[in-house]
Amino acid sequence: MKLFQRTLCVIGAALLPTTVLADWSGVYGGVSAGRSFDAELTFDDSSLGKTETEPTGVFGGFAGYQFQNEQVVYGAEIALSRAPDIEASDDADLDMDGNIIDLKGRIGYAAGNGLIYGVAGLSSIMIDSDDGEFDGLGANFGVGYDFLVAENIVLGAEYLIRRTTGDDDDNDFDIDSDVLSIRAAYKF
């Protein structure tokens, strides 16, 4: 009877599905394309008010390094993005474009060829407009999902929220933006 039980245990263990984890450790780099939602430039001086913007395209590149400890993946990333031709949704007649630098810490959970992760870090947003230049510095945070489609090719999506503040001699202001991006990367 014990031999029969042991045999069943061995057969059962052999038939149980096993998940092979992708190796997420190392250097990676890629490009992103996304859409900015709920972006706004708000001045503390009530006479200047708030300028909301229409959803606009955001394009850029990123590079980072990750470590993996079983299913936990963590690392850091730098991303450079550009938001050309930002249009104001209110009556503010501004011609704007923006440059963005993000430094992000990442931590995630690997499951098979997928990686779900969260990010948090620092953002610098520089907006050039007809009324001058507005530079904001602050925080970013968000979530994302990467999928290893081939040995070194990663496709994913990320939702990132930025909250920054700055001043332009006379006025303090906030620059906020939420961006949903599609990402493609090469893992070295």
C-alpha cells in the first residue's frame, strides 16, 4: 500500500504544471508612445488661474537595470519624454510643448513571462509656451505590466502620474499630468 501511495505521489508531482519564470535581471532599454490625460498648469496667483490641456501624444525613450530574487523584481529606470504641440482646452491661447525627465524606482512580481510592477520617483517637467518657460519638479508614481514576447523583446503598458511644482519669478505653479504609455524594450 505504501508503494502505491508513493507511486501516486511521484506521478502527481510529475503531472503538476510548473511555471518557468522569465529572467528579468539586467540592463534594458526601449521606446514609449502614449497619451497624456488630465494635464494642467495651475498658478497659485488666482488672477492667472488654471490652464487645462487637451489629451496629447507623449513620446520618448527609457533605460534601466533590474535585479531578480525569485519572483520579486526591483530596479531603477530613467526616461526622457517629449510632448509636442500641447493644446489648451480652455480659452488660454498658448502654444506649448513639454520635455519630461523621470527617475523611477521599480518593484514588481514575476509570473511566467509577465511582470506586474509599481513605480515611484522624481519627475522634472519643462514646458515652453508663448508666455514663457515653466519648469516643475516633483514626484511620480504608477503601475505597469511587461510581457516577454521573445527571448529579449519586452512589450508593456504603464500608467504614470506626475505631480510637480515650480515658480517663474513672480508666481508659484503646479504642473500635473497622467500618462498612459505603450512600451517596447530590448533586454540585454
